[in-house]
Amino acid sequence: MIRQFLTIGLILLTLTGTAAAGGFNIYEMGARATAMGGAFTATADDASAIFYNPAALAWQDSEWEVSGNLSLISPSIKFALAEGTETLYPGDERSQTADAIFPPAGLYTSWKMKDKPVAFGLGFFTPFGLGVKWDKPETFAGRSLATDSEIQGLYLSPMVSFAANDKLAVSVGVHFVKTHLTLERIITLPLGQNVGGFKLEGASGVGVGTAAGLMFRPNPKLSVGVNYKGGVTNEFRDQDADLSFDSGAPGISTRVSADLKFPTIVTGAVRYEFTEQFGLEFDLVWFEWSVFDEVELDFEFDPFDTILEENYEDVFQYRVGAEYKLNEKWRLMGGFVYDNSPQPVESVSPLLPDADRRDYSLGATWSSGLWEVSAGYMLVDFLERSTVEDGVGQNLDEFNGTYDTLAHILSLGVSRDF
């Protein structure tokens, strides 16, 4: 019975982090857009429009367009344990995450009906998918909370777009979403001795959400875009959770079910062409992160069913992107992002130490004939965040300290018209 109680407690804590992992939003689903700071909703003139604003597909020049985009994300987190926390969490006072690269991708194809103002698009992208793996997990002070966590949300999105005229286009569609997650931690005794390990790994069923877009171009210099991605709930049913012991004693397996919610995302954007060479775009992105207000857990052992409070908040992102056309072959891009974190201080933990961010990007696009190649780089600078406020620790698990995070994103995209 003691072992069963310990197992349930660990699963409860682990799935709390599962909800938090939804904060790993990735907006870098196109290389050219990444170079412009993700400010692309009112531009959307390549196949990545399926992600940024599919309404613009109805105006594409070619009959077919195919685009592949890959981003390599390298995050680094440094952690310093708050004074007094070592009594509850013995371990290294300073830690950092292990070297890792996460490769979110965006693959798109679009087809415009000949002599018709109708186009169809199909996109595969991964807008939620990163992880946190701590270096030297055996001595990491927060090892009883998390040593390795990873989540990947896979979106498949078919869209249809219609141009009412040369000024207004709209789109509707759906996205099918499936999520895979892995969560690991080390079991410790009150004095910090490592006695075992815990791992949860599972894949959700397929969730379905709605999508829509609008593009309005009243004149050749001005374009206005709106993009809507409806929220999705992924259901995890009877997922495996395994507990192992260093002593060689038999491990314990149980099953647990829960729901993971992805937020609704709404983007409004304006682009203005100041000259034939220079254009500037501003995007305002709203995330309905308040869907993470609570997580309901359903165990094989009914008495342990519970509801976990998360209390995420809805937030806005502000994105600015600029593009300069050097000549017929080359364009240069740059961008800036002001990104607010939806995570309250009490939820900041080794599973997801999120914080407000400032992103800086640049890149270039080369076009020749039917081909277009884009490359972009983004520096993601997280503001330092502490779970101690006015000398009082705020973390719900009393694991308090300071997190300092930095990430580098390198994006490459290749497109071809047919």
C-alpha cells in the first residue's frame, strides 16, 4: 500500500507538469516568416500561408506550390537554488540543462484551381513541441520533480480559400491534432537519497479544431490579415506510468487518463509597403492560455482522482517584421517579438520554467525561377525569472530559485512552384 500511495503521488505531480508543457508554443513554422519575427499574417505570399493565413492562398500565382521548412531550436536554461530550499531539495545549488536540439517542422502544399478564385491547402506543422532535460540528473536539486520532459503536438490542417475579388479573400478549414509526451523524474527519500525512477510516456487520441482566415488588400500598399486557430483538447486514455526501484525490487505499473488543452490563437496583422522595395508588418497575437485553469486526473484507483489548479492567463504577443527587396533575386528580413508568458510564478518549475521573452531575428530569401530558398535566425532572450518574491518562495512545491533561459533558432525553408 505504501508503494501504491507513492506511485499515485508521483503521477499527480508529473501530470501537473504535463499541463504546463502546453506553454511550449512554437511560432517558427516558416523560415521567411521566422526571419521577420513571425510577423507574416498580412504577408502570407508563400505556401506557409497555411499556418500564418490560408486566406492568401486564393491569390497565389502558380497552380501548385510546395514548401518545406525546418527549424533547429537550441535552448539553454541555468538554475540557481534559492537559499533555504536545499533543506527540502538536497542537491546541486546550481544546475543547467543538457545540450539539446529540437527540430519543429512545417510542410505545406497548395493548389489553386485554374481560372477559379478557389485554392486548397494542406499543412503539417508542430506549433507545440519542446522539452527540458536537466544535466547531471542524479544530483539536480529538482530531480524529484522532473529530470526530462518533452511534448510534441502534431497538426494536420486541410484548408480551402476563396477570393471574392482582388481585394478580399477568406478561408476555412480544420486541424487534426495528436500529441506525444514523455516525463521522467527520480524518486528520492526525505534526505535526498535516490531510490528509483518514474517514467510516463504516452500518445493522445486525435483532437479536432476549426480554423479560418481573412485577407483584405484595399490597395497595392496596404494589406490586413486575420488568422484564427481554434483550441483543441487531446485526450490521453489509460496511459502507462512505470515506477522502478534501484534496490532491484519489483517495479510498479499503473494507468492514468487526463486531457491536455491547446489554446485558441487569434492573430490580427497590418502590412504597409512604404516603397517598392521596403515593407513593414505588425502582428498582434492573442493566446487563450486560460484553458489551463485546471487539469482533471482520472486514475485506476478512484479515491485518488483529483483536480489540479494551473491558473494560466490569456496573453498577447507583439511582432514586428521588415522586408527589403535588394533586387529580383534577393530579399533581406528582420524582426522583433515582445512575448508575454502566460505562466503564473507559482507554476514555474523544472518542468517548464517559462518567462517573458524578447526575440530578435534576421534572414534572407533567394528566388530564381520556380525556386525560393529562405534562411532565418532568431535569438530568444528570456527575462530572468525567480520564484521568490519579497523574500517569500511562491512555487507550489516549495522548489524555489532563479531561472535564466536563452534559445537560438535556425530556420531553413525551400519552396517550389509548379
